[in-house]
Amino acid sequence: MDLFEKCYSFTRAAEARAAGYYPYFIPLEDTEGTEVVVNGKRMIMIGSNNYLGLTTHPKVREAAIEAVKRYGTSCTGSRFLNGNLSLHNKLEQDLADFLGKEAGLIFSTGMQTNLGTISALVGRGDVVITDREDHASIIDGCRLGFGEMKRFRHSDMGHLERVLQSCGDRPKLIVVDGVFSMGGDIAPLPEITRLCEKYGARLMVDDAHSLGVLAQGRGTAAHFGLTEKVDLIMGTFSKSFASIGGVIAGDAQVIDYIKHNARALIFSASLPPASVAAVAAALEIVKQEPERAERVMAIGEKMRKGFQEMGFSTGNSQTPIVPILIGDEQKTFLFWKALFEAGIYVNPVVPPAVPPNQSLLRTSYMATHTDAQLDRVLETFEKVGKQLGLI
């Protein structure tokens, strides 16, 4: 059989395009954060992870421009060799200090951060334990390692304890999202840290969606006052920090081990100067303007309340990520298309990204959304929802 046969028989995307219901890879002609332009039409963006609205902040833009002027556009090599700038080292320590850890290590993407960290730490004879709703980068990092991967039902502490009991005395790492990217709920870290202590497991928290948002931007561990009990804190720069890349922070010796064993770091070109400078500028704004985090959390509460009063289900959301649970895949695409035509940009999420019959619209908000924009979103959801018989 031809290796490409699977490609030629893949027709799902083409069928969706032909039917006018293909919601992915939409080219944005312009973006100002809370609004984008598609096919000449201005739309309200509620599908972005730009939680603090910093991608267009003048200080972030200027920092990136100045870095290009001084260092050029690329480091053209791995940090191990010629691609390590003083900018990288300073940002790592600044982020570690911000997160309450001894040391940090930055990777070129958030995906690589999880791939490199987990696969470096979890070897033969070790066990890595994940929540069933953890991000794909965590799952892939576990697969790259040579240890055994076990999973527990989403935020089910009874099931996690049974999994831990089944591991015996083997070295164990638990990895959880701090804020789950589809449901917007927060991991129960107090219970997880208690189980870690009881069974001698280490804990890594992926704060991709909570860095910059929870606890004045310091993330999930700080939100619960448990920074000392979380061994590793991972964050990405492609959400609140207005750039691209990722960081892992923890004890200095552990970070040094990862630095010398993470293939995703060793064999990748380093983060470009402009990206590093943008993150550094964003970090300063996060520290100086905690009201941005407060604002985006308040917006999440406003939108949850508004959707629930209409009759929509928003699951267990506690953050600026507010899912609209629909269930049926076709109804989800119909709802997305109607909202899109009405000028609201939102993300439909269907299997395999979610379990069967659990399709949803993932809405997410920015501190820079105006009340007028938010009210228009709610009004449009109510009008379209009633037209489609969803509420």
C-alpha cells in the first residue's frame, strides 16, 4: 500500500470547505487585539489567548524593534553553541524570580518546553502521571521519554490516588495544566500537592493559560499559595506575554540538568532577540499593572454569568476561558458560522480535541475588551442561539 494513501483518502477538511463550514486557518488581514479584519470585515475577537492585550502595547512593540536594531533578526544557532545572548540569561532569571523559583530555562516554543522537560526527566523505570485533559504537548513529552505514562480522570483526586498507589516506589512525576485550555477550570493543586507528599511524587504545573492571569500573573501555584510545593512551573509566552517561546522554572540543579539533557533545547535554534525582548517588556508591564489580570478575570466572570443567564452551559470555567458546551458537532459548526457571519470570531472545538459528543465553542477574553464589545458579544450569542434553537 502507498504510504500517502491515508492522505488521499482524507476528505473531511475538503468537504467542510465545500460546505462553507471550515473554521480553521482563516487569514487575518489585520489585528488590533480585540478586533480583527477578515475579508475586509471587522470582527470582535473572542478566540485569542492574548489575555492581557499586550501584543499591541507600545512598550512591547518598541522593545522588539530595538532588539532587532541591536541584535538582528535571529541568533542562527542553538543556545549550546552560538545562539545564547545575555538577553536569554537575564529573562530566565527575571522569570524565575517572578515565579518564586531559583532558576529558569527558556525554550523556543511552549510545545518544546514540555517536550524537552518531560522527556529529559522521565526515563526507564520512572512513571509520569497526567490528567486526561492535559495539553497535547504534555502527552507528547511523555511519549518521548522512556518512562511509563499513566493517566487519571480529569481532576478526580480519588482516581489519582489509586494511580499513585499502583506505581509503588518507582520515581514519579505528576504533570497537570494549571488552567485547562478548553474548560477554563483550575487544577485542584491543594489536593494534588497533598497526594504528592503522601506518595513521594514530584509535581510539574503547566501554566500556559494562567501565567499573567492568576495571582497577579504569577500563576496557579501562587493562586493557591503553594509555590514552594510545586517543583516545576512551566509557562508560555504566546498568551499573556505577547510573544512566542516557553519557560520552565524550578530548583537550580534540576534546571541545570534539563538544560544539558533536553533535546528540544539542545537541537533547536534559540529564541530570536525580538521575541525575548517582547517577553521582557511584557513581564515588566505585568508587574507594574496588576489591574490587567484583575480586569480579565472580572470579564470572565461577567461573560460566564451572561451566558448562563441565557441558558448556555459554561461547564466548570473559573477563568477568562469560557466554553459554550453544545455537544453535537454539526450544531457547533452551524453556531460558529452564524456567529462568524454576525461579526464574532470564536473557535469551534470538536473531536478529537474533545471527547465524542462534547463539541463546544471556546471563547476567551482580553483585559482590553471594552464593555461595549462584550455586550455586543452577549447580544449576538443570545440572538443566534435562539435562532438555532440552542437556548
